[in-house]
Amino acid sequence: MRLSQFLAKTLRDDPAEAETANHRLMLRTGMIQQLAAGVYSYAPLALRSLAKVEAIVRDEMNAAGGQEVKLPTLQPRELWQQTGRDAAFGPDLMRLKDRRERELVIAPTHEEAVTLLVKQHMQSYRDLPQLVYQIQTKFRDEPRPRGGLVRVREFDMKDAYSFDADADSLDETYQRMVQAYRNIFSRCGIPAVMIEADSGAIGGKDSHEFIMPTEIGEDTFIQCPDCGYAANAERAAFQRPPAAPGEPLPIEDVHTPGLKTIADLVDFLGITPEQTLKAVFYVVDGEMVFVSIRGDLEVNEVKLKRLLGANELHHASDEEVEAAGLVAGSASAVGLTGIKSVADESIYVGANFAAGANRPDWHMKNVNTPRDFVPDAVGDIALAEAGHRCVHCGGAFISERGVEVGHVFKLGTFFSESLNATFLSPEGSLQPAIMGCYGIGIGRLLAATIEHNRDERGMRLPASVSPFQVYLAALNAEDANVAAAADDVYRKLTEAGFETLFDDRAESAGVKFNDADLFGFPVRVVVSPRNLREGKAEVKRRDADLAQLVPLEDAPATVAALLDE
């Protein structure tokens, strides 16, 4: 392809709307154009890379035994209501009506549709296992699209679904998919850490994310450097830091004028945060919930939602707190009635806590459980942070930011039971298929690849993902000899099977070299008047410091050797 005819226009300066390096580079190279918030048009340069990513994904999915299907994006809303996910997805699920006022959804994922498809072909245990996948456009009404293709409202995704007869078979399928994912990320040239994760609104049992560590990531994950345990901060379990034990002492009221925060209370009483109980108010599916947690910890809202089996949750507003009769800044679960009480298990680690007295400007000392209050539910609802201790080995956690590039999880029998997708077991009884789900965002994977493979001059893409393998530049292209020689090199490279973008524009050498680095193709070939006098061309890898001069006729062989490196 000749650049003079190619739908690509590079930008010299960084676009003001670029939030991350990959977003900036994709805009500067003309790969993408924002049409609306979280909605992008893809130019040929991006589409070529996306096609390569898809090819890698298909190759590994097929090698793992997957069969490609295509499922409808437009689906009856009643199907989602049948499985309860209409409510679980909340406002992220795009809903509409057709001309006959029938309610529809634009699917963000396809568990319902794929279950009905496989159900039709599944009668006996002999029909299992099955593994199907698709690469298709998805839609989610993200509240905060960001980072270019990292978080968008319309995106291409590979979603795969497995159907097995028993847990052992699902384990085997799951491990095949984990290996397939490792292969995909390796071929795309990015590191990926496999961590324990939450399944979110899709549901599920065992769940793992693949995270590419990067400062621009919106996810925080926790790692134990001693034993290798790794988990999303939304999921990570940890040992509660020790607090002073002791025999329960009598409750004592303390006048605390103007004190409303844990920090204020700690200073006033001369104690440490772990000797306090913090009150946090939430509205969960329309119901006020009172949360108690030790003062040195923070509430993990994902864990809280999971503990309560909730769909929607938000911090209670001042008006909602007042209407519930709660005293912000001086509240505790002691004597609480008419409001659901939930607590983190940290309330059992320590004794004689300071807590609110449920009246303005007063607190209590020596609050203990279960003597003074008994929550309706207790569980792990605390946020793991760096420095907390690993539940497996006691090592100190470290935390990193990263971008999720893949997610695998075991769905169990929720969808097969909801939609009656059963098979006849060897014993002659009907059993629901045990399902797994495996997702990769294609555009996000490309964005992550660019984010990881770049320098200050532009992209440094691996050949497996790069839109072209070779950038061929003719310097002083208006010189007839240079033009003819460059045309000949272009023809030979193309005949040899190399994807080549031929920069035949009437631009300066500086512009062409800058664009070559910006595009970041693996190999650059330059034909110039000076080197042409010796019958040679300049060939250089994008990640090399020095170029080499080779005879014009040897350019294809040299390119092949550099790509093999």
C-alpha cells in the first residue's frame, strides 16, 4: 500500500483529549476517531491490527477445541428477565423497544443466547463437552468511558462458553482456556498476570482476570511476593491486622464535641484506629444498610454487594441518613433497630472498641461483640491494601495498577438451570450442564499492546500485531532514480510476502523518519539518493539503534532475517 493513497494522516502534536499513551498514539497515527463518548470509528491502520489480534485469538481458540458461532446482539428483554440479569446489569444494559412495543436489549454478553443454542444440540452426556466462541460487537452504557479503547460503550469482544457434564471436565476445559489465554498474550507481546477476581453481574464461581501491569490501569491488584498469591483488590482476602485483645469492659459514654471522623476520635482518646469501629451507611437495592468495620480498614463495596446478593448499591446521602434517624459522625450498631446491620469480620479482631453513641457529640468506649450488638450478617467486606498480610503465608502485600486484558470464570449451572439446558446422564437422570465463560476485549487488547510496546517516539509493535511489517521510505521521491529504485524494492518486498507501507509522499526526510517511528512497524527500509549511488538501501529494526546498508536486491532477505529475530 502506498501511503499517498492510504487513509491515514498523522498528527505532529498530541491531541488534547488523549488520556493515555496508547490513546495518544492511536489518535496521532489516525488509527481511530471518536464519534461519540466511548464510540470510535476505526481507520484501515487500526483495522489491520485488530484483524491480526482476532487471527491470534481464533488460532488459539481453535487449538483449544473451540468452535466459532455468531449470536444475535438484539435479544428479547424477557430472556434477561428470566435469568435475573436485567436487574443485575442495571443501567449498563442498553434497552429499547421495537415498532410493536416489544422490549429488547442490546447484548453486552451472550450467556442466555448461547445456552439456548447449545441446548438444542445437547441431549446426552455423550454430546459433551462443548466449547463455542464468537468475536462480535458488544454494547454497554458505560458511565465513564476513558482511555481510548480501554473502556468504551461499543467494542468487539471474543466471548467463549463451555458446557461440561461434571466439575472435573470443567476443570480440564478451564485449564485449556487459561493456557490459550497465556498463549494469546504472549503472541501479542504483553505480560499478563493471572489473578483471582470477582465475576460481577455475569455471576460465577471460580474467577480469574489476566492483568497487564501499567500505571494507566484502572484496576488495582494485590500480590504476595512470598507465595505468589495475586487477586484483584475487589476480591483479595487478607489477615486482619492485630488489635489489642482484652476482657470486655463496661461501656463508658464519652463527650466528644465536634468530633465526627475516626482521625479526630483517635487523637481525642489517645488510641489507635484499629481500636475504633467505623459506621458506613449504604442504600442497597432501595434499603438502608448500616455497615460496621474497624476504623483502620475501608469497606470494599464489591465484597459488600456479593455478601448481600445485591444489584445496586450507593453511599447514603445526607438526606437518606437523616430520614433513617441515624446520627452521622456519632453512629454505631449498638441498640440499632429497624435497619439491616452488616459488619466486617474485623469486629472480632480486638476488644473494647470506641464507637458512636448514636447521639450528637457523644461516643462510647468498650463496645464489644456479641455482648453489645449482633449484626444481621458478618463477612469479609474490607478492602485489601499494600502492607496487609497474606492469608496463605503471612507475607506483606504489594499493590500494582493494571489493565484487565482477559477474564475466565466458572458459571456453574445458573444459566443451564434457568433455561432448562439439561442432558441425560449415564445413570439416566437429567442434569444441567456446567458452564464456563471466557472473555477478551479485542480493542482493549490492542490498546494494551500499544501501551506496553512503545517509546518516546511512538509505537514499537511486534510483527504479530503491527498493521504492516515494513515501512518503506523513498527520500527525495521526486528524483526519478530514487522513485524507480524504491518502486522496485516495494515490488520485491510485496512479492516476497511482506506487508509493506510505501511512503511515496513528497515530504521531507524528517517527516518520514518521524512518521516511521510513530507508526512503529518492526522494520524500516529507506531508499535515498546518497545510498542509491552505491546501489544500497538502509534497513533498520524499529527497536535497534543502528541501521545497516545492504544491496537493493538483498533488502527482502535482510527484512526476513530481522523479522525472524
